[in-house]
Amino acid sequence: MTNKTIADTIFEARNAGTTGDAAVTAAIRKAIPQVNGPVFAMIGTSITDQNTKNVQPPFATPSRTWYTDGYATWLRILSNQRINFPVENDFGQSGDTFAQIYNRLGSALAVKPNYLIIEGGSNDITVLTYEQLRDAWLKIVLAVQDEGIVPVIMPMPPRAGVVLTAAQIRTQHRFYVFQREYCLKNKGFLFVDYYGYWLDQTSTTSIPLANYVKADNLHPMATGAYYMGKALWEVLQTVLPLRQSVVNGYADLYNAVDNPTGTLLYTTTTNRSTLAGTGGTETANANLTYTGGGTGGGLAAGWTFLRGTATSTCTVTNTKENPRTDAGRNSGERQIIQIAATSGGGADEVYNLRFTPAIADVQVGDWYYAECTVEITGAPVNCSALELYLLETRPSNSQTAVDLGFNSSLSGVLPTVTWSGTLRTPPLQRSAEATALQVNLRARMKVDAANASITYKVGDFVVRKVSTDLL
């Protein structure tokens, strides 16, 4: 693996007269985190496009993000990252019809996924007959299956009578049933049957439940995307390989010679990825009270907790779970964080669990990513996101990689349910001008009009280099 940067790749491609974006995509796709799995891609409309953001240096505000209102974001998390799903494999395009999706299909097939999620129909339902919908969809899925790829069918969301006529609602349901039964009858197809989670069963026009879709009555908010991802995971969990946690004990430390993919979260010879011990730094802030064991008494050693600009009256309780109680573990520790903020504060208050890796451990051109396990034990209330946020600071144009990131375009708040899974950022490539690295687990709370709270357990928190052995 060379240390050529993305900026080099872009400029070389431009000088050669080739497409810069395509060259960048090809280069980044080689950077697959060391924990591999079946390759996934997705194609569809803006409902698919809103899963991700992928802006590379040297372009402005570079960021690689999986958003809270993306259904594939939740599939990745709930599956404990059993799958290989690069952000580059999002082939969603706003406004696309089935015909346009078919015309773009070659790009998705070219990445040779094992599974291709196919979403669409929302831009066809008002103009096509049932027969036209059926035939246009079959043209896509049969072409995918002919390539030896498993089509995973994500049906269009219910839109209700405020958008569709009564006849169009009936056509959508007829098409939904056809897709479902076709996938049951024919081998090699998977159907994501999420309507049971979504529909208000008391509605005569099949409206979605409250807070599942945005004001346009179509695009999922975070809660709607969560249940789409949950249904996806329920379909796929029987065919995906198992994957356990990512910290292999205290000895799993970075060493340039013996363990170059060891965790970068350590001090001297102490592994901080295990979140063991107490005595971390609880940073003071006006109107913020810490409980759980005195100053740093309940916070893992070597870690820092702090909040950004905020005005709410808030209590943060840091405690430890020892031994862990999650499946597959008979020992080890987890950090427990409880945040309870009182209304009258900010619309976006950020609460960080933070560690700063040594930048000297990451050489120019190296790829690296962050990962952690989380268990939400207290259902979030007015929590916009729980972001795994990897930051590479540079004099200008710092770059970030984010999982479960907040999408400011009306994505809503996290679903008010408990869940567990694994967060993993897309990989970043270290640039020559980088001055520092930082990783945060950021709870973003909406405290302007009502109280906000969340309780979660954190474990297996790592920053690793990408394994060159798998490239």
C-alpha cells in the first residue's frame, strides 16, 4: 500500500484528463478496515442518497459520514459492523426513477458487491401504472441477480393521502405485495418487510407513524430510518457471519513492528481502549454537575469528558460496569454515561467522551478509523445523535469521519427505544499538514424546548490503522 494521498490522486487524475471523482473513489475503496465482511452497496433515490456524505480533501470541509436518518447506517450498527459497506458504495441519486436507476446500475455492479440494496419507486408511483412499475423493477433486479449478486429489496415508504390519490395508494400496496411475494417465491432475493414497524394501522390511508418521516411526508427521519435498518438486520442476520468485539485485551497495543493494527488509544504501555479503571478528567462547565464517584471517580482512566457551548442545567453521571454484562464477554469493563439536561438550554448541546491519540503513530498516507460498541440502556429523549467523531486537525480544512452523525436537514431525534450495536467511522487518510488527532463519542442534545436525556454503555473503543494485509 503506497502513501499517496487523496489530494495526489485527484490532481494526477486531472492532469491525465480522467475523472477526478472516479479516481478518488477507486483509491479509497481499497482502504477497507481490517475487520472485513460481505461487501454491500445500495442504489436508489434520495432516500438512499441521504445515508451518507463523502467529501474528500482538498475540497472544502472534507467529511465522510453515515447519518442518523440513513437506513443503511442502522444496518451497519445493529449488525455490529459484520459487513463491508464503504460510503463510496452509496449510489443513491435524488429524483431517480426506476428507469434512471437501471441506467446507473453499471456503477453499482462494478464494485462487485455480494449484496445490493435496491430502493426506489417513490418517483414513479404518481406517473406509472402498476404494470409499468412491476416491469421496470423486474428489469433492475433480474439484471442484478444475473451478475451473481443478491438483490435486497427495500420497498418505497408509505406516503399517505396527503401526497397520493386513493388509486395511487392502492397501486403502491399492490406493488408492495408483488415485491414481497416475488422475493419469497424466487430464490436469491431478500425482501425488507418494514411496513409493520412504520404504518399507523388505524389510518385508512396508510400514513406512517408520527415522527417517522420529514415534513415532505416521504424521507425518513432518524426513527423511520432506524426501523428500516432494524428490518434489514432482521432479514440479513441469519446469513451474515458472526463478529465479536474489537479490543483483544490489554496487550492489544499499537506497535509499529509487532502490531501495526493495534489500538492507538494508549498511554505509555496502558491500553485505554478497554475503558478500565477510574480517575479520568471530568471537565468543569457552568451549570454542569458530575456525579458517580467524585472528580473523575467514575470516569475511565486516561479519558476526558466535557461539553461544548451549552447553557442548560445538566447532570452527567459517570459510572463503571465491571464485569461487563453484554453477550460474548465474561470479563472486562464498560463506561456508563447518563446525561440529564433541563429545558431552557441550547438547541444543539454537545457532550463528549474524548481521547487524543499520538499523531506520531500515524504516518502521512496511513489510513485509520475509529470504532466502539454502545448499548443504549436509557431510551434517548430529545437526543439528536450519538456520534462517533474522528477528527484530524489541520491549519485549515480539517477532515472528519463520523458514524451516526446528525443530519441538520430535519433528521429529527434518535428513536426513543433501547438498542445496542457497534459504531465505526469511515477511514481517513492522514495528510502531511495534520497537527493532531482526536476521537469523540458525542451525544448531541436538543434542550431548547424540553428536557433531554440518554443513558449508554461504551466499550471496545479503538482507533486503528487499516490493515494492509487485506488490501
